[in-house]
Amino acid sequence: MAPLSEEEENYVRLALLLKGVTPRAVRTFFDREFPPTYLPSTLNTNYNTLWDLKLKRVINQAQWNLLIPRNDQFQKQIADWKKKDKMFVSTRASDYVMECLQDNSCVTLTAPSGAGKSFIARHRALTLQKAGYKVVPVITNQMILEIIINQVNRQS
């Protein structure tokens, strides 16, 4: 095998650097700027901006699917809810939420931070899922609109 020229050797070094080191460096920098625990809320806060970029075709569908997870991620999320739900203890508040859901198609939970709103909402969603309802986790109001539009388009 013939030895590489200096230019070819530099090319190989650069290629290895780009493929091997750069992704880890970018991930480290990105995680420092946008901690993974805050990423969902950051995406939620900027959902409308991201949606506009998608409409303008700045973000393609593959990128959108990475930013805003769908089916597989939802199933994992629901599985996580089920695991955590094993520790759920029914309260008057959670029972009242279920009563309200039986009488209304929509319920808004309000309480101080840490009071258990999300836990109750997830538990009641799983309860309704057992009763035959389809549970679709959503991050923003825009996602609800997307789901409705997709259902209408499928029925057409």
C-alpha cells in the first residue's frame, strides 16, 4: 500500500476528528447550554417559533420528529406513567377530578407547585385508558390542534 501524502493524511485526521470527537463535544456543549431536564419546557416555550420554522420549511419533518416526539415516545412515556402510578394513593382531589371528567369533556387543574396536579392528571388518564379511551400526551395547545387536524384529514 502506498503511503499517504501529507494532504491525504490531514484529510483522514480531520475526518476522524469530525466523526469521533465533534459529536461528543457538541453534545457536551449543548447539554451545558440546554440541560436535558429543561429541554421539554424549553421546546414547549418555543413551540410556536418552531412550528413557524416547520411551516417555512426551515425545519424538515425528520428534524421535527426529533424535537416533538410522537408514537414511540408517547408509548414510552405512558409506560413510565404506569410504573409511577403504582405508588398513587387516591385522595378527595383525585376522586373529584374523576367526577368532573365524567360530567365534562375538559378539566383544568390548578394548585400550587408540587401539589400533585401532574400526578393526578396522569393517574386519571391511565384510568380512562383502561376504560377504553385513547391517551395522547401533549406538550402544547398547538399539538391538540394538530391531532384534531390529522383526525379530520384521515376521515376525509
